[in-house]
Amino acid sequence: MGELNTAMIERYRNSFLKEVEANVEEGEWVKMCMQCGVCSGSCPLGKFWEHPPQEIFMMIRAGKREAVLQSESVWMCTSCYNCIVRCPRELPITHIMHGLAHYAKRLGLVPKTNPTAKFAQMFWDNLMVKGRINELKLGLALYFMNGFGDGIKVALKNQKLGMAMMKTGRMNPKEAFGGHAVKDLAGFHKVLKKAQELEDARIAQNGPPAGA
Amino acid sequence: MAAEKKLAGYICTGCGIGERLDAKQLQAVATREGKLPSVKQHPMLCGAEGVKLIQDDIDAGNATHIMIAACSRRSKVEAFSFPTVAMSRANLREGVIWARPEGDEHQETTQEMADDYIRMAAAEIKFMTVPESSGEQELNKTLLVVGGGMTGMTAAVEAAKAGYPVHLVCDEPVLGGVWKDLYKRVPFRAAAFDVPGGNDVDLPQPEDPGLDDLIEQVMANGRITVHLNAKITKTSGAPGRFSADLSMESGRTLTENFGAIVQATDYKPYDANQLPEFAYGTTPDVLTNFEFERLAKQANGAVIKRPSDGRAVKSVAFIQCAGQRSSNAGHLPYCSGFCCTESIKQAMYFKAQNPGCDATILFDDLRTPGAAGEDFYRSGQQAMVTFTKGQASAVVAAGGDLRVKFKDLILNEDTEMVCDLVVLATGQVPNTGPDPYAQLAVDEAPTEEEKAAARAALAVAPPSILNLDYRQGTDLPHLKHGFVDSHFICFPYETRRTGIYAAGPVRRPMDLKQAMDDAVGATMKAIQSLENAARGSAAHPRVGDLSYPRFRKEGCTQCKRCTVECPFGAINEDEQRYPQFNESRCRRCGTCMGACPVRVISFDNYSVDTVGQQLKAVDVPDEFSEKPRILCLACENDAYPALDMAAQSGEHITPFARVIPVRCLGSVSLSWVTDALNSGYDGIVLMGCRRDDDYQCHFVRGSAMAAERLSKVGDTLTQLNLETERVAVHEVAITDLKRAPAILNEMAETITRIGMSPFKF
């Protein structure tokens, strides 16, 4: 993926805004931001962001490519949609944040230690197996993300919650052994494969050929 | 008008007046004390039957001077419209019953209030006459439009469309003025109503400026006479009878008569030589927005090239607010209001004409007033113009490139960008004549030093445009920063010279669309003015008033106070230095009347007597009655309506106050204050509009004049051994519904504290 990144830098040397416009989902909206700051003010996690959305948009225009794509901030979005609802220019800010995160992921620029990115990968891998989320496996994988000792600690801390979930049938211990799948698992994988192909084609059109 | 006065009074008992007050008592007061030979009552005087009752008396010749005791003089003006007779109104509804609580314990003082208002109105009517025309009126339908720009041309075309002939004076060889260099204009319309939000929707685009069309319309119009390369060397007269000397290119002078004048002299581009920090003048690649527009016009849709080396521009920066919105010396302190949309438009030229060109607008506060407004901002964003919230500090020319240093205000960092061309968004400087009061300051400076200072200020003043032959200077008075207007929010286009209206950027900074809209408004005002002048009736704000200042020449001491203090420069001086009132230049505020130390100035229906007799008619109880009397002189524009509306909304006032409306606090004669004190009033409250900076006075300076005159009243009070608190001057706005009554109630409390006046007989 490093090569894709280099190719993209080469292609859009002058304008990161144009690169975002062409490659990031809903990226064509970034130019419409009028810097009012309502998104940053509306974000429930705003004060924890190193660069709140308003700044991210300004940084894109200022050509701060690495700072944006390697930023932890775009991974901070919890999809509460407050910003989308309030944006006077109707920018789909939540989608743009996810779009930027996704693009950074494709280019291999995501900070290695970012927990949200790690969890997202875990979630994806979990989902791919059966076409459904396996709560037990996902939960355990999450607990043990930072090593065995830490995992035990977290698991014990959440013991009560886990028991309650099992009692109400939200989590099944049997899921540890395989777990159940969607009705047409092969079809599910086919859909995703097609989606991947389309995505690759889009990137190829805007940048270098896929796999280059 | 018949020489014999036939007085008649009419008391309305409707709206609760009959229930709350003793109507018999009112009738008795009007007859015995008011000495009105005929007094009639009606349960609904403003109804058809009541109005007929009055009209029949008038028609039968039994009433030439009528007193109506009913609601406020501000209510039922259509019903109680009897233009052939003199009329006074006693305010029993808003002034008494609505302003007082119900209940037996209040009955006595409330009734006394009503009795007094009847006495006052009956006294007033005896000193009023029906305003009669002076015979000075003329109808001259021709308009003089000064300025051949888009504003002036629009004014001319609009006036011609309305059927009024126009002389259009332009000091340049061609029409168009500052707008003639426009390549395209900021769109005149917003997006269609149903255009949604989006990043690829149908938004307004830069459009053809329409200059040639407008010039064609002007030249082809039979009602418009265009004078190119012409100047106005003298303007004299008044609305309806202005006379202007036009000095033509040939050297000939043409004298023409006009009914009214529109000054549409637009603006002068700001002199960017005062911006060396942006490398202006050191490289041709730094241009002002005005200069760049010419460059774009030359390119005419083709690739825009750098002036220095003819290379196609690949990257351009627009610096907003250049030399504007800043307190630095030589900068304009105000926002010119057109430059943001102008820069968006110019940035879009690059996006359309220079493939792949980056266009960045460095702004602090992007403001897009005007018709297309925010939609045009979005239009620029859709075209991929980069909007950077940043404050530019310097432009450095280095190796063929320009480096723009700026502070990014979102990312809070000092940074820079490299580009080929820089456009400075500079502002509009009003193209007006010198402030007349700058000239007066020279004439009237008491010492040589002050004269020299005033002369220095005048030396940098621009040359005169109108060359008015007025006592108070050659041009329109300035409001702020050289713009001429009297109040751009409350009374746009109205200047402080009646019959001369300001349109476009001479009034306040604005874009083309607003300037053209302005021209329509100012032209309409000018037409109204000349039509009013023909009827002898006043212009704004006393529209339709037929009274005008009359003066008793034999009593005049030629002190010149009236000619100096008239806020509208209406009064000239004749050869013998007597005032010349120029009726149709007068706004009827009465500031001259308040200024006159020998009380020789009066109006037919408003004079030193009409108010003086009212305050003397009030029954002043003795010192031991515990019933003080407070005189309130309230401006009819704001304070009096505020009191009316306060009563309407249930605010109560002290029963000891007697309120008399005045045309303006500027019309208040100091003799009223002395008379009131001598008559035993315990307190006097004067309510006028906000004065000085951000004034709200409808006559601009009236309230300020009054405050100046009344500032000396304290000395008089001390001499009389009276407490200075007994006279209070307050600024009251029309919205002060709680405060206006509170001021009167406070005065009542003050009197309780300091005791009654010793001057009671």
C-alpha cells in the first residue's frame, strides 16, 4: 500500500483537496465547508479531538496531507450524526470522517496504535467469517487486545455485564465453537468481493492501477 | 379663513372614558374654565355619527377651532381629520384612564388629570390657526441627477419612467463612472427557491454587467438630458425651485431649474499606495480589485496573464479587507460590504479561464450581503475556489513568485503561500463634497489657532460637488467616515438637505445591485419631495404638514441662532442678515423656534404660546395639598408614543404628571421651563430621542441642541434657590415602555423627597 500512497502523492502533488475530492467517500463536499465551527462545537467528543472536523477541513485545504491522513482525529468519530444535523451547509461530516479514515487505511497511513482502527479491523475480520458478528469472540478479542494479563483484568471487570447478557440470550457461550452464519454465506462473500472490485476500479481510475 | 374664531369642544365618552371619569365635570371644565361656547358629548366620537356631529358644526360655520377630548392625538387620525379647521386633542384615554389604576382611592387625582388635559387643550386651541400656504410653492417636475455611474443612470431611467424629466450631470466624457470597468457583475439574484443544498447544484454565476444596456436606455430616453464633462458650479433655492448652474465642456454655463436633486456620485477606489506591506507599487503583480477587474475585462474570457511577464496565472491569492476594517492610519475603519462577493466573482474568472489555476481567498470574516449573498459564496466553493480563514500580514516578491505571509486563524499558525498574482480587496471611499460643518468651523473659529486647525482639516477635504449657495455650507453634511446620509437605518436616502437625496455608495458602501436599488428608492423620495413642495407640505418626518416657520421681523435681533442651529441648513440670511426660511427646505421640527431668544418664530399650529398656554392652564394646587405638578415635555416621535403604548400595555404613571407633546426637544423654548417654574410646577421632565453618536433624533440634531441649551438650566435653578433635580432631561426610545413611565414616577418620588416648590401662589 505504500506504493499507492507514493503514487497518490505524485498524482495530486498540488492539491490535497483535489485528492480528497476524487478518492474519499463524500470528499467532494469538503470544498463547501464555510468554517463556521458548528461541527466542532456540536461534537460530543470534540474536546478530545486533536483536530476537530472544522480543523480537518481547513487542513485539507492547507494541503496538510500527512497530518490529516495520519491523524488520530478522524478515528474519533462515534457516528452520532450531531454535526450532520447541524451543519448549515449540509455537509455529511460523519461520512467524510469515515471516508478519510478508510482512505488512510487504504494508503497504509493509520497510526499503528490507534485503538479504534484496531477494533475496526477486528470487527471486520469477525464479520467476514460468518457474515454476522460473533459477540463472544469479538468481546474476548477486544479484551485481550492489549495482552493476556490485561485481558483477564478487563474480563473480570465486565463479568457482571457478561453474565447478564448470557442470561438474556444476548450472548451465547456456544458461539465460542464456530457460531451461526447468515443464510447465504457464499452470496455474502460474493457481494463483498464485488464491492471491493468496484472500489479498486474507482481508485484505479483516480490513481494508479490497483495493486500497483 | 374666517376672521371670527368659533370655538367648539367635543368630549368622547367611549372606550371607558365615560365610566372612569365624570363626564359632567369634564363638560363643566371645558365650558366654564376652558371657555368653549359649545361643548358636546358623544359615546363614540370616532364613529360615523360622532364624526358627522363635528363635521356638521364645521359645515354650518359654527366651529372653526375645535377641541377633541378623546384618545391620544396619535389615535384615530383618519376619523378626526378636519383639515379646514384648527384642532387640539385632549388625551383622556392613553393619557389618563389607561395610565391610571382603577379604584376609588385613585378617582380624585385621575379626574383632576383629565380636567387639566381639557383645560390644556382648550387653552391650546385658542392660539392655533389653520396652517395656510405661503404662496412660495411651485411644481417643477424636473429632477437633477448628479453622477453618471450605474446609480445615477438608474435614477435617471426610473424618474423618466415615472414621467419626470431628468438632467443627468456626469463629470466624465463617458457614462458608467466607477462601474464602467466591470467585466462581469456579481449576480443580481439568489438561487431559485427550490435549489437544494449540495456540492453540485444550480447556483448563481457571474453575469454580464448590463452597462451598455443601461447607457443605451439613458441615451434613447426623450425625458433624459445628459450633460457629459459637466460640473455644477452653483446650486440655490429649495425643493420645487432649485436652480443649478451647469458648467459645460464648451465653457458655457447653463442655468436650469429643478424640483429635486439626487446625488449619485458613487465612490472613489481606495488608494492602495497606503499598503506597502502588501508590496503594492513594488510589483505589477499585486493589484487592487478595481485594477484587476480592468485586467479581466481586457482578457475578455481568455487566459488571464500576469502583468509583469505575461505568463498565464497558475495561482492567485485574494487578500480580503486590505486597508479596511482597521484603525491603522490611512486605513478605512469600515467594511466596504462589496469586496467579499467581488473577490469570489474574480476568483471564479480564474477557475473559468485559467485551466488548473488555484485561487485562494484569504478572509477573516467572509460577508456576502446583496441579492445573491450566501448562494454566490457556495457558487465559488463549488467552482473549487479555496477559502482560507487567514489574516495576511505581508506580501514579498521573490524570484518571480509572490509569497503571501498570513496567519491561519483556524489552525492558529503563521504560514505562507506562494502564488503568481495577488489581488487586494480594497474598499470604497465615498465620492462626496466637503462636510459643510468643516467649512463653518473655519468661519466661526473664535481664535486664530483654532481657525488654522480647522483650515488644515478643510485643506484635505475634497472639492465641492453641489456648490450649494446655503448658509450652512456647499455640500451635504457627512454622517460618518465621509458618507452622506442622515440615518441609514431609520431614514435612508434622506440627507440633511431637504430635497437632495443620496443614492448608492455615497450613502454607505455597497455593491452594484444595492446601488441600483438605492437609486430607485432615492428617486422615489426625490419625486415625493418635489410633489410635496408643490403642495407646500413637509417632507419626512412630518410628511404632509402644511405649517412652516413664520417670524415677526420687527422683533428679530438678527442674532443668527436659527440660521446656525437649523439641522437642515434650511435658513439662509438675506442682505440685511434677517433669516430667510425657505419653507420647502424646512422639516418643521421647530429647532429654530426653540433657539430664538426673542421668541419671534412660530408655526400656525405650534408656537411658544400653544405650549406655554397649556402649561399655564394646568390647575396647580397649593403647597400643602400634597399634590405636586410635574410638567413633561415629550418628543412626539419617540417619547410620546412610548408613553401612549406604555399606558396601552397597562403601565401606570403618577397622577401628578401633565404631558405635552413637542415636535422635537429642539423646539423647546427655555421660556416654557421658566414659566413652569414660576407657575409653581414642582418638577419638569424633558424626554427626547437619543442624541450625538448613534442618535435617534428624527431631526438629527434637535435633541442634541436641546441638551446643550438645557445644560445651563441648572444655573437658573440655583439662582432661584431651587434644587437642580427639579429639571431632568432624559433620552427615551420608542421601545422604552417600562422606562418612560418610570422616569415620571421617579420625578414624583424625587419631589416627595425634596419637597414641593416654593413658587406656588
